[in-house]
Amino acid sequence: MQTMEAIAQRQSCRAYTPEQITEPELTAVLQAANAAPVGLAKYHEVKLTVVQDKAMLERIDAAGAAYFNKPGACPTYGAPTLIIVSAIAPTGPRHITPHCNAACIVEN
């Protein structure tokens, strides 16, 4: 599949099966994330956190439901794996760079 074809065919998914992704699949996703362009080569300003623990995912869902004031909401949609992309919040003239870098990672 060509790159533009893959981009044109992608779509959002909010229906997940309970099966865990395989280690090679997770590795491929993380490799794609790590191949994203990171401004000023500041890789230390972004972090990828993989969550696969069911109890932790339930706690994240509960916190999200409370935050949005929607009891019973399931912000992770029951996905068995969650990858959190976080960035530091620096100040100064380039304060937005880590957030842009995180967006590039998510795009990949």
C-alpha cells in the first residue's frame, strides 16, 4: 500500500475487541511514533506511556467520566491498550513546541 493510499483510507475507530494487540503490533506502533519529526530534536520533552493493565484502564475511564461529569462514560471505549502521549509544559518563546511534537507523534 502506498503512503497516500494508507492516509486516505484511515478512519477513526471506537469499537474495540477485548483481545490484546500482539507484541510485534505494539512495537510497530511505537516505532511509527518514534519516527515522527520532533522539533529541535527535543525528544526528552515528550513521553509515550503504554497502559495495558485492565484495572488501570478502568481507573482512567472512571477519572475521565468524573472529569466530563458523565457517570458511566468510557473514554477509552474499552480498548485493551492505551498509549498516552504527553509533553512537558515549558515556558518561553518556544513554549508550544512540545505540544506540536506530541501532535506529530499522534499523527504517525
